[in-house]
Amino acid sequence: MGRLAISLSAPLSLLLTFLQAQEVLAQVPQRIEATPTNGKVNASIRKKAYRYPSFIDSKVLFNNGTYTQSKLNYNVLSGEMEFINSQSDTLALDNLFTISLIEIGEENFVYDQAGKKLLKVVRRGKNANLYVHEKYEITNMRSKGALGSEPTSLPATSAREYFDKDGVYDLSSNTKLTYSAKSTFHLGDKNNTFVAASKRNTLKLFPKYKTELTNYFTQHNVDFDRQEDLEALLLFLDTLSSE
């Protein structure tokens, strides 16, 4: 029995390591809630909004061929890549237009300069790449009524007006905010031109494949909000000549 236990320990250790790695790369919660203090929600909600449970070893590659290493974490609320400096201050990477790639754990991010946002690489292909932009949005504000009555909801359109990247302001302490994670897929070509995934944008991004893509869209009902459909589209683009 002793030898059997020892022989199983290595695979078990590998399994635990694998599960821990998957936990690091787990999806962010679909919804988070916060209640303002002194009229604003800032640090407390930002700590809940990180993609990874901790800042992890990462590499930032620049357009000039140089790179730097640091511990990074992606803030899904602000849409920024953050690091902790030598004074233990949490700061966001700036001058993102000088960066060609951010390697954080097993995931990669690129910067869409036109859209001014970070995109996570989902899949790379011969002719096209698939990306996703992840961001929290305020989708509801509930204000508790008098004497503990049922809360009233405010529309998401008005709720968004209260937030900027530094916090949420002018809110009473009986207001509860609900943030929902939103994922928007993007396609990119080999020239790092990025577009939101849609039939129209795909045809505009790849004009030389217009005939082939039109036929593909006729034969396939592509849901541009569904990752599996977009990965199938990339596989189709891989079959087309890149010349």
C-alpha cells in the first residue's frame, strides 16, 4: 500500500498544480455588487474586479524589441493593466501604444490603439486573430426605500453616468450597485487592425475574401457573440490563400 500511495502522489501533485493554474486563469465573476461609502465606491470595488486572484509574473514587450518584467493584473472595471511599484502604489500601465504584447500568466493582451482598449488574445490564425474585450458595466442601481421597503431600481443608462475610472460619486449609502461583466469579441488582421466582430466588419477587414466570406455567411448562421462560431470562422479563414 505504501508504494501505491507514493506512485499516486506524483500524478496527484501534477493534477493539483494544473487545477491551481486553471484557478489563476479563471473567468471573473459575471456580477459583482458594491455599496458606496461616503458617497463613492473606489478601492473596495476595484479589488473585486481583478481578472486574476493576485498580481502574477508578466512580461511587457515593446515595439522597439525591448521588454520589461513585472507582476501585473487586469482590472476588468477600469479596463486597465495594473502593477504595483516599489512604493507599493497600484498604478496602471500607460503609453500603451508603445507596447506590442503583454504576457500575463498563460494569457496575452494587445492594445487596440484606435479603440483605446486592451484586448485579450483568444485565438491566432493564419489570416486573422480573435480577441475579446472584457469590461464591467453598471447594469443596475438599487436604492432602499423608507423603513426598509423593497428597493427601487434605476435604469442602467442613468447608472453608468455615475462611474469613471477613479470611482463612483454622489451616491447615498443605501444604494447598491450591480456590475455585470461584458465580453465583446473583436477580429484582427496581420496589420493589427482591430474591429468589433460582425458580418459587416469582417467583410470590411478582409475585402479580398469578400466572395468566399459572403458564401460562408450564407451557409452558416454565425453568432458574433459566440466564441465557438468565431473560432470556426477563423478556421475557415485559415483555408484561404494569404497571398
